Amino acid sequence: MRRELLLLREMRDAATAIRDLVGDRSIEQVAADTIRRSALLWHFTVLGEAASQVPSETKDSWPDIA
């Protein structure tokens, strides 16, 4: 499998985990839950790291996606 697909899958999985961790909780509920905040930080880190490694050619192929 191409490396780009693995990175994109990591990004998708991290975004899904973030969505699931936040759910319908308020910002106050998320802020009060240190374990949930730590998990969110981890998934945002994974998302950012994977995004930074996507090759320019792949990014250029999809200009509508930031």
C-alpha cells in the first residue's frame, strides 16, 4: 500500500476518534475530563504529524482540501 494512503488513513482514524471523544459533550465537560483531554491531544498530534508528512504531490492533487 502506498505511504500516502497509510497517512490518510491515520488522519481519518484520528479525526474519527476525536469526533467520538467529543461527541455531544460541551466544552466545559471536555475541559473537566483530564483523561479525555489527553486522548484528544494525542489524536490531534497524530493528525498533525501525519498531515505534515503527506507529500506535496498528493496535496497538490486535492487543492480543495486544506
